[in-house]
Amino acid sequence: MEIYVVQPGDTVFSIAAKYGVSAWDMIQYNEIEFPERLVPGQTLVILFPRRTHIVEAGETLSSIARQYNMTTNQLYRNNTRLGAQNLIRPGERLVISFEQEKMGAMSVNGYAYPFVNRTLLRHTLPFLTYITPFTYGITYGGGLVDLDDTAILSMAQEYGVAPLMHLSTLTQEGSFSNELASRVLNNPEIQNRLIDNVLQTMREKQYHGLDIDFEFIYASDRDKYTEFIRTTTQRLNAQGFEVIVALAPKTSSTQPGLLYQGHDYGGLGAAANAVLLMTYEWGYTYGPPMAVAPIGNIRAVLDYAVTQIPRNRIYLGVPNYGYDWPLPFVRGTTRAQSISNMEAVRTARDNRAAIEYDEQAQAPHFQYTNQQGVLHEVWFEDARSIRIKLALVPEYGFLGVGYWNLMRPFPQNWLVLNALYDIRQIGEA
């Protein structure tokens, strides 16, 4: 695999010729919308097939997978143009393997709302170990606010992806309730009722585990939250379920702020089976223009986390989005728009803006002026920034990654992930 950065004057065909690969394959793998209009600074993932197979009459994906001692999901990952659908024709060429040497295996989780585009979800599932429908809420009495997760669970089963139930204190207004969290954490009867309801739902819907996300917890409830996670983990583990807890991106045990004080890294890391570090949102809707997940900020969180939590219990959070800010930025007034990484490239193309790359943040960005004459600044993720983030997993010895979220297409992410790592499936080491 090579990551190529488009230069002025480049065409798909000149780049393909440079690397001796098929221009058509490059277009399909990268899902290039307008091949004749590449953007300077845009990244393209170049793949080099090592072994291929020509489909013969009567063959199926399953029979071909067995022939090469691989899974159908691996075939889907290597041949994304299939759209993760078992539709092949005689004479069709399938990629069995690429020249790239794998760096190891990792577990991959991703979060999706129930209204996720079904085609997009189908394309994504072969790249996942877990999928987490977002989110089951909590009532003041310890009941569950139901989630229409039927379609996601059905598709996950089709691809052998293990679903995780997501439990949070998110309200219908879209904010995390510290009051609701405090009520649960300070009332053993409500806690027991909540855990009972979670267990019942997990059994009925055949969830593999539970992902707990309580945010903005009162500092006074910190130890009670740890104890709640410990109790929940003990009860769920006894029934064969694992527990993951999401953690705010802390860099020290004394870090001030409501987002951080209620999360005890050491305590929660010991209480749960695994943790997700939410290493994103430094660039955010109401903040100044900057990278969503600057590599220096991420490393500061990881360096602290490994002093508190066993490395093999940690998932790295990875953002699948960017932001577009109108300028000048005025705190309290300016509001950035969340956009997909593909949309960012489209915006640069439509406004004839060249994409730059910040070496310190390890993130792409650009400015443009819209039709109304308003200057904008955009920060997003591309193949380069994703490769840097994914490389942190083996460097630190982590379990894998968790993507927030799967609602927007980002084909280059999956190309890089598949080129560098094997995706663990449940039951594998």
C-alpha cells in the first residue's frame, strides 16, 4: 500500500501509470467521485494485488474463500467493489491478497444510529469485530429507553459481527444527564433494576456485551461510578457477557472539569473488561478551528492511560468526521458544521481549494471562500491521518479501535485498515 498525495496537474491515469496499477481499480477502491477533477493535496490509497483469482462457472464466494483458507469477509475487504454482496460472475477477478505485509491483528468496533444507511452499513460490516447501536437510555426508575436496533442486529449476524449493547445517560434533548447518572449511582435498588433490565435485553436480542457511557458525572459520584461498573461487570461476566466503559480523554488524575473528574482511569480500568478512550473532539462545534484529534493530544492521553490501565484492555477512539468553521471565529457565536471526510474533499474540489497537511497535528485542512463571500476553514481526516492513528495500536499494545461513528462513508479508512491489519473475529486470539 502507498498513500499518494495529489499534486497539481496529476490525473488518475498519470498516477496509475506511475505505480503500474489499474486506474479503474484505483477509482473504485477510493470511490473517487470525479476522476477528472482531483484536488491538490487529496490522498489516494494505492493497492498492489499479490494474488488474484478468476471466477469460474459454479463457484461462489464461500467456495473461493475455502480454497484459499480465508473468510468471505476477507474477500469482501479485499474487493470493496462487491459492496459486501455475494454476487460474482464467471471471468471476474478477485483479489486474494495484497503485497502489503500486515502489522498484526486488532479488534474493531464502530457506533451507528438505528437510521444508518443500510447500503453503507453493509459495506462496512466486513471490517468490524463489533458493532454498537447507539444508544439505550435510562429512565429515572431504572428502566430502559428502548432502541430500534432490529435491522442493525440482523445485518450484524449476517456478517458474523458481534453486537454490543450501548447504555448511556443521553437524554432526548441530546445531552448527557449528570442528574440521571447520580440518581442511578446513589440508589442500589435502581441500579439492580437497571442491570436486570440490561441482562434481559441482552439475552433477548443476543448481544455479545455491554458498552457503558456515562459522561459529565459529578466529581462526588466518581467512586460510586467505579463501583457501579464493578458490580455490572461481575453480574454480566457471570452470564457470559463482557463490559466496556467509555472514558473521557484525561491526561492526569487531577485534570479539572466536569467531563473528567467523574472518571477514575485506574478504578474503571480495573472494574471493566475493557475501556474506550474517547480521543477526539479537541476540534469541536463551538471551539476554534483545529484538528478533531491532533496526534500530540492523543498521545498525551495514551501516555497517561497506560500508567493506570493494562494496555490489553484499551481501545483507541478514532473519529470519522471533520468540521467546517465560518470565519472569523467568535467564541460563543461561531458554530462549526460537522461534515464527512469525503464531503471535505468535495468542498475543496468545488471551491478550487488546495488541501494542506499539518505535520504537528497530523491532519489535513484547508480554507475556502463560499459563494456568499464568507471565509471558511475545514479540518478532517484522510488516509495519512488515519494511518498515523492506527499505528498507535501496536505501538502501545492496545486491543484495537472504536470508530465514532459509522454514519458517513470513508472508504480510504477501510482500505488503510485492511492493508495494515487483520480484523479479529469473536473466538479468535
